[in-house]
Amino acid sequence: MSNKQFVEDLLQRIPDGASLHDIAQEIEFIAAVRQGLDELDRGERIPIEEVERELPSWIVK
């Protein structure tokens, strides 16, 4: 499925009252997930030990 077809399908499933902001957020979220899956398919991973080590610096208090 092409990106255009994917967005067209998504737009069919979004409620009519959705704001442009909501639609943009949904597209951005799905694009990020698809990008992450593509990176995994290419073998581009971050070891869990590195994530665990850096996670505390990502938390905003």
C-alpha cells in the first residue's frame, strides 16, 4: 500500500468532527511507527542496555 493510499484509508476511518490538528497527529504517529518498523527491518536497533542507561535523561520532571 502506498503512503497516499494509507492516508486515504486513514481519512475514511477518522470521525467527521476530527480537527486538522487531530488528523495531523494521527498521521505523524503512524508515520513514526512505520519508520521505526522499517528501521528494525534494516537491522537498525538500539540495544536495550543503552536505552535503560539513557532513559533517566529523557524523563522531564
